[in-house]
Amino acid sequence: MKKWAALTVLIYAAALVALAVPLLLACFGDWRLPKDSPLTLNEALQVYKGAGFWIWLAILALGEALLLVAPIRNLQPLSQYKSRRPLRPLLLTTTFFLANLLLAAFVSAWCAIRADHSGDVFAFVGGAWRDPQKAGSASYIAGMLLALAVLWIVWGFVFYRATKGDDSEGVLRRAVKWLVRGSILELLIAVPSHVIVRRRQDCCAPAGTFWGIATGISVMLLAFGPGVFFLFVERFGWLKPGARQPEEGARSGEVISNQ
């Protein structure tokens, strides 16, 4: 089981690495816009030299691994959460990425509305909102982290209440469903917002909308991880001598169909 989980995480990380450059070129390539400076292939490849990319990749790979930690067989209802410690990684991971989706959707929409001044909304730490022009980058980063923490807490409460009576398998199905639907809704906001800011020739706003697109795609792929994992497990289980064929409505089919 651990080997297939590791393989699932590896495939997910490889997919993100492979998609990074094509996504950059699609978002910042030659749109034939006046005075636009398109991103070249060589410039896009520089993303692999940045520490930020690998930190982002490590966080997502860790999130994928944590989604696969929770046991899914014969567990009691989530109402006994305090005694069901293995479910905590699933709860924390799901709500963390739901918080990221909501924050990314807000940032994307705000970039389309406020253009290059959209980041000023996060310059509230230390009273920097009074004069955003004098705020340092640390104020913006601290503001975004604080907003993310608040959203994480809110989503934690909502998700806990929604899954309070579910068994562990029900919690997993609901987590996958919410992550897929949330990422789709987030992309429906981020993609049009990116088109708007690119056509408007904004300077910094496209970075915010690109982050929204990258977040939506990353979380969507992450949500398919449990389904891929159980396909691996069941497929290789069938190949063992004497193994029974799965009945209709097997777990992997249920997980994928609920996405």
C-alpha cells in the first residue's frame, strides 16, 4: 500500500513539473497584444531554477501524500473524531487547499477589478494599509498568510460539520468532491480574470491571476490522487493468484465517479 501511495505522489509531482512550462507559456506567451512582451521558452525554463517553485511543489506533494494517509476501511463515524487520529491529516489537508482555492479566487477577481493595486488589500499588517506605497513585501506576505489562516479555520469548521456523521470512506469521497468542484469554480474565476488583465496590459496583476490558475489546476490534479491510488491497489490485487474480481461499485469507481 505504501509503495502505491508513493508512486501516486511521484506521478502527481511529475505531472506538475511537466505542466509548469506549458502553463507559463500559455498564460504569458505571445497573445499578439500591442506593446506586449511575450514570455519565451528559455525564460519559462528558468522557473526550474527558482527555489519558490520547488517549495510549492514540495507543499503540493506533501498534501497529496496526506490525502492518502487516512484509513478508509471500517472506521467509526467522524463524530468520534478525537479518537480517530488518522483522519486528521485528511481533514487538515482538505481544508487547507479549500482555503487556498477561495483565497486564489478572491485574488484573481480582485486583480481584474483593481488592476496593479489589487495587492494593497493585504497591506493591513502593522497599519500598512494606511499608506500601501510604503509597505514592504513582508507586510503583503504577512497579510496573505493571515488571510489564509483565517480561511483555513473557517473551512475547517464547515468541513467538520458537513462530515460529522460520515464514516472515513464518506469523508474521503466528500473531500475529493469538494476539492474538484472548488477547483473548477476557482478556474472559472481565474481564467477570465487573467484574460482581462493581460488584454489591459497590467504590470503586476497577471502574476496574481496566474497564481489563481496554477492553484486551481494543481488542486484539481491533487484531488484525483486517491482515485488513482485505489486503481493501482485494486488492479494489482486482481493480478494476484486466487484474487476475487471486484464487485460493481468498487471503491475506486466510487471515488472517481463522485469527482
